[in-house]
Amino acid sequence: MGEIGTPVPGNPIDDAGVVRQTVAMLFYGWGYNWYRKENQLRADDLLIRSKVSDYLQKARDDLAALESAYRARYLPPPSREHPLPDPAAVARTRLLHDAGESVGAVETRVRTAPVPENDKIWQRYRVEKDLLERLTALDTDLVWHAMLLADLVAKAPEQEQAGGLADRVRSMVGDIRSMLDRREEMLRI
């Protein structure tokens, strides 16, 4: 290790020894990275999946709001003239509810998806950096699909609240599920 220059005036470690100053310089990031690329990729993967989870939660909340608005508009309280609700309106409400449940299920799956542990077994059987880079790329695609889904639900016109919207949501959730299946396949030894 080389010489350390003159201390900066007003620096709190002025009176520290040479070793302590060196450790402090390394800690504060003077040209040294304490984290390996694998650890950065693992943290990036967690951040990306957190964002996917946020978008899916927003889509689920918007679907619940659409369902509630649809119920308020098309399923009035029972009256003497109409003691039973309209079966078609009940079926459309069920479609919106089921779409919201499927989004919630896939959001839970995204949030709880595994990441390879930092242990010797994984390092023995796989090149961890390459695997984490592929996982990050796949999770980035998940963000794109989740953004599209959240945007679709947020901009759903009122006439589409029931029929076509639920089918398109189910289709997009199916795409996200297939991506999660590919992700799980990557993690199998």
C-alpha cells in the first residue's frame, strides 16, 4: 500500500492512523468497489421485480375500482320490481373479479420468485454472473409486460370494463406466467 497524502482540512478522520484512513477512503468509494458484479446483479434483480410487483399491484387496484364502479352502476340494490340482479351483469362482474384475482396471483408469484443463493453449490454448477444477467434481462421484459397491463387497465374505457378487458387481462397475465415459468426453468440445476 502506498503513502497517503496530506489530510484534507476539516476531515473527521484527520487524527486517525494510516490504516484507519485507508479503510475510510476505501469505504467512501475512492476507486474501490466493495460489491462483486454478481451481488450487484442480484440486487438489481430484486429491484426490478419490486417494480414489476408495483405495476401489477396498480393494475389489480384499478381492476378492483372498475369492478366496484361496474357493480354500483349495473347492480343496484334489490327492489320490489327487480328483486334479483341481472345475470349478465353478475357474469361480467365475475369476469372483472376473476381478472383481478389472476393479476394478484401473478403479482405474488413475482414478489416471491427465487434468486440463486450466493453459495458454493450454485457456483460449482453454474456460472453465476451469466445466470444473473439472463435473469435480469428476463425480469426487464417482465417490467415491460407489467407496464402494458397496468396501462391497459388504467385506460380502459367504460364500455370495455366487463367483457373484452377481462379477456385481454387474462391473456397478458398468461404471458407473464409463461415468463415466470421460463425464469423458474433457468434456476433448475
